Amino acid sequence: MTSMELVGLNTKWYRYQNGLTQEDYANKTKFKMAYISLIETGDANLTCKNIDLIATSFRIHPSQLFNEVTALKAKNLPKRVDMYKKQL
């Protein structure tokens, strides 16, 4: 898995853990929804500044965005956060 994929999947993982849709997360971070989609699919080549911003928004250490265990869990998340909430 590439670094971009790891960060993307972990961003998705933490967004779901916080019960946020991409729209909610866009409002929180001031990123555009399209950019969040690119991040989560591993297609965004993020700057260190944006990695720090993502980590800060979730109140985690930036290194947690490179965790392969949670990235693999994120692959199994449903397409929509509201579907995830129903599973809990």
C-alpha cells in the first residue's frame, strides 16, 4: 500500500469513527468535498501541512495516518457513513 493510500484510508477511518460525512468533514476542515474524495481514494498527493491539518482535525498524531491496521479496516467500511452508524 502506498503512503497516499494509507493516509487516504486512515482519513476515511477516522472520519467514520467521528460519524462525519464527507460534507461534514469538508465544513470542519475547509477542504472541498472533491478533495476529500481524492484523499480517501489515495489519489491526492498531500503536503505535510495538509497531513498535519487532517491529524489535528481528528486529534491524533500524524503518524496514525500511516497505520496499516486501521487502513485495512477502512477498506471494509460501507460507502456511506449513515450505513456505518446503523451497524453500531
